[in-house]
Amino acid sequence: MTDSASIAAGSGAGTGAGTGTGTGDGTRAVRAGLPEPVKYEPTLPGPVFAAHFHLPGDPTGPYTYGRDDNPTWTLLEQAIGELEAPDGGEGAGRDGAVGTDVETLVFASGMAAISAVLFSQLRAGDAVVLPDDGYQALPLVREQLTAYGIEVRTAPTGGDAQLDVLDGAKLLWIETPSNPGLDVCDVRRLADAAHARGALVAVDNTLATPLGQRPLELGADFSVASGTKMLTGHGDILLGYVACRDAELIASVRRWRKIVGAIPGPMEAWLAHRSLATLQLRAERQNANALALAEALRARGEVTGLRYPGLPDDPSYKIASQQMRRFGCVVSFTLPSRAQADRFLDALRLVDDATSFGGVRSTAERRGRWGGDAVAEGFIRLSAGSEDPEDLVADVLRALDESAG
């Protein structure tokens, strides 16, 4: 039986059998969040299914009720914290103070994590700055924020345009690279400017993952992501998380999670932790495949608007190469028409026509089919999987040839 008390005792960032600074990404990913070895116990304890726990006397222990905490969450949260901030989160926050700990909270989905930050920090009369080219659900968030009396300002990700609408804002929300357009902004520059104006900073790190970009080290107050995507990488679970070094800020996010009950199931949390062990391996292959695809697409005359931050001639390459350690698995481009885009997707054999991204199996879709994204009808978002690069590139080029007719 899993000893939940021993798990709780090792729940701080960088404790237990996990590894911190001085080790490589692969070593961290494989060992992140593991408890101290116990004879005859598994390396990664199985999921704990419990709505309640034995609780005699006053509720002073770490686990009281299943909506508040769970030993399986604890290990996953510790693991993500070790990846988001291997040094324990040291770095200047909004007040210039240096933190030493990072706390992570997991959620039922990426949108649950996003909502928890926004709605726990903002009140009627506050102003928030959002990207106008971000994730498709952000316009829905904007409507809800406005309904609650919160002023919402928007600006593009590219060119650090959000700087122009920062004055008087309570919170700056950054998405870099942006989804689906793959623009990149200077996180440190924006964070410094926001903090100078008294604003908090949250960065959606979904596309980059902690192995590609560490927002907390770049000055952000919150690093937020959908673990549904590349973090877990198999397209079989929904998950989100928030990482933060400020105890007061993360306490308010935790309170919001408790109120709305947007919690992951123990099986989903366990599957996510299991999947982290291969994150570095998957990231290396998928990033390399994305670059190979981008280079191949660059030579095609029917392809316009090609974007991948890892291409040296991409508009975002300069700043991306300064703040990102890996450029992600997503490539975007536009074909001449909706009909040709549909023919291209139908002709693919190794790439599934599916939404989402980051999985070990390549996916692609025509983003305009959903509405809500300011993209052309022929705009394609392609997520490179872990297939052999030669096979993947050949499949995409063949599908382009077939779609031309």
C-alpha cells in the first residue's frame, strides 16, 4: 500500500529521489517527482483512489479530502516543479525578491488551469492584457471576464505589442509561441515592464513545455500549461497545471481549485507522471521532425506563411533562440484554398487529421474549421510526432503533390 504520509513529507521541489540543478533534461525527466526508495515498493507508486482519508482528531495532516489533495497529485506536482524550475525557482519575482521554492498545482485540463489564474487574481474593475492571437478558447474567456466587470485589452504576440496596453493592468497574460500562429515575444522584457507597472505576469507554456522554455526563470509569476499536449504526449488524458514561486499567489489559485473542484483524477495524474519519463526523448525527436518538415515545406511554391521558430529565417527566430532551449513540435503554414487544404489532409497517411498537438503520432488540421482563429481558410497547423523523419517528410510531400490536382 502506498504510504501517503511519506509522499507528503517529500513533496517540496527538489526533494525525494528527484534531481535538480546540475543534471541534464533527460535525467530530470526520468527521475522527476519520485519518492525516496522504499524496500519492496514500486519506484513510482500507483494511483491513490480516495474520496476521503482516515482523519481522527483535528484535520492537521496533508490529506483530508479528495477534492483538496491526493498523494498521486503530490508526486506529479513535485515532478513538474522540478522541470519548470530545476534550481528550485531561484530568480527575481515581481517585487525583486529571490524565491527558493516553486509550488505546482495540477488541474483537470489546461483551461481549468488558465481559468484558475485569471479568476483567482482578477476582480471587477481590474484590467487584464490578453494576446489577440492566442488559444482559441481565449475569446470565450474574454467574454466571461467582461461579464464580471473586468476590462480586457488585447494586442498581438509578435513585436511585444502587449507593451503598448500595459498601463494600469493588474495582469499580463502571455502566450509564446502563440497558438496557432507561432509568434514569439520577449518574456523577460514584457515581465520587467509589467512588474514596473505593478502587474502580475502569467505565461502559457504549453507549446514550449518546461524543456523548451522556463517562464519563471524569465521573470513570470505564473507558468501555466495544458499537460494534455506535449508534456504527456500520448493524446489520452486531459490535464493542466500552474507553477508559481510566490506562496501568497499560489494559495489563491489553490483556493480557486478547491472552490470549483477542477481536479484531475488519480489515474490521469499517474499516467501523466509516467509519461514525463519520456518527455526529453519525445521532445528531441519531435522537435527535430518539426524542423525537418519546416525545411522541406520552405521549398514548396504552394506553401505560404510558413512559421516555425527554429527556422533561422523565421521572424521569431532571434528572440526564440535567446529564451527557448527547444522550439517545439508545431509547424504552421497556409495552402492556397480550403479545398486544397482538405485534399492535403485527406491524402496524408502518417499524419492524423485531428485537433490538439504534441502527441507521439503526428497530427494536422485546418484550423479554420473551428472558427475563432484569425487564419486563412487554407491555414494548416501540423504537429510533428515521433515517426522516422524520412517517412514523415515523404508523406507530407506526397500529400502536397496529390492535393495540387
